[in-house]
Amino acid sequence: MSIINKIIISTILIFFPFNLIAEEVKKVGKFKDWETMVLKKSDGIVCFAQSKPVLQSPKTNKRDSRLFVTFRPNEKIVDEISLTAGYEFNKQNSITAKSGKFKYKFDISQENFAWIADNKVEKKMIRTMKKGSRIMVSGYNSSGSQTIDHYSLLGFTKAYNEAKKSCG
């Protein structure tokens, strides 16, 4: 199985409604607008920091969006940035994250999830997130309408460090 397929399957497992896998998911901490979670599975542990948007545009379209940084030690995956916007992404338009003068493109999208393919780019984005106060994620739905999710970065560094430590 390719690494991308493993990532997709593992990420999808994380996004099942938490009440279905509550016995396996543990909230490690809440750090302002971010939280750290640990998922214990039969094939290993997955640790991640996650946040929900503080503001969404358009306001009339409530979506279950999240931004993640994930660690999967059994698969040797660190600093994996992923997101869901709560809808299936349009393949004709790019998905980007912008904080200050820095802009990052999500290279891989499948259904309502997106990832950055290059770990070096992920590390740069994490450095930006540690220094910033907000990051805006822009995507397009299947009808071509743009959405923008604003994520606060308050508490990101602590949540990130706790996720990294939990899987370290």
C-alpha cells in the first residue's frame, strides 16, 4: 500500500464521529484555540493537534472544518499537515493557507481532505504557525464557490509540542 493511501486511510479513521471510537481517542490537552488528541489503534498510536475555525466565509454555510498537524511514529510520519473544509474539494482550484506574507499550497486532495506532499514545506508552515496569530485556509467546493476558514494560532505551539511529545 502506498504511503499516500496509508495517510488517507489513517486520516479518514481519525474523522469518524468521536462517539464511535471514543474508547480509543483521548484528549490530552486544550491550549486556547487548539487541542491535542491521541488515538490508540491496534497498529499503533496517532497523535495530533487540531483546531476549528474562529471565522468562516461565507457565514451562511456552516461547515465542520478542521486543521491538523499529525504524528504517526509507526509509519515514520511527523509534522503532517492536513485539513478538512467540510465539503468535497473542487479539483480545478487550489487549496491554500496564508499567514502574513507566507502562502502554502495543499498538493493532494481527496474528497473533503487535503494534504501538503512535501515534508519540508510542512515544516516551514509549522514555523509560520508558531510565529503567527492567524492562518486563513481558502478552498473551493464542487460548484466552484470559494470558502475561507480563519484559524486562530493561539495555543498552537503548546498543542503541537504536546502532540509531538505524546508520540515521541
